[in-house]
Amino acid sequence: CLEATERAAAAEAKLEIAQREMVRKDKLIEGLRKKDRSKDLHDVSEKAAIASEMIQACMTNMNSLQQYNSELTHELEGLKASVAQDRDLLNDNPQGAKLTKMTERL
């Protein structure tokens, strides 16, 4: 009977040790999961910062292109006005009117 009691006590001690070990491992696993989540959040944060920089660069490029487009549009309007003025001057001249009609046929 004494031997059975000793075995039971030893088994209980082993069970308690095993339970403490399980708790320790669970805490370790949870710590690793938190660390992984923290790393994931850090990675996402870095990627978001890079994306934000890229968006800012695109916006800057878009603004530059809009400005350039505006300048080209203004220049084109000036050229159209100049061509219209030249055509009017050409049509005022009899020889120029003939030349204009010939070029229009081509």
C-alpha cells in the first residue's frame, strides 16, 4: 500500500511538472505569435510608408504633367492663331489666295 502511495505521489509530481511545462510552452508559443504579429505589423507599416511615398511621387509627376500639358495647350493655341493670321494675310494677296486653294486641293 505504501508503494502504491509513493507511485501515486510520484505520478502526481510528474503530472504537476508536465502541467507547468505545458503552461511554460503555451506562454512561449503565445510570445512567439505576438512577436510574429508585431513583425507582420512592422512589415505592413513599412510597405504602407513605401506606398505612400510612391503615391506622393506619382502625384508630383501628375502635377508636373498637367503643368506641361497646360503650357503645350497654350503654345498650340498661339500657333493656331498665328496660322490663322498667316492664312488671312495670304488670302488677302491674290497670288496667296490661289496658293491656298491649290494646297487645299492637295
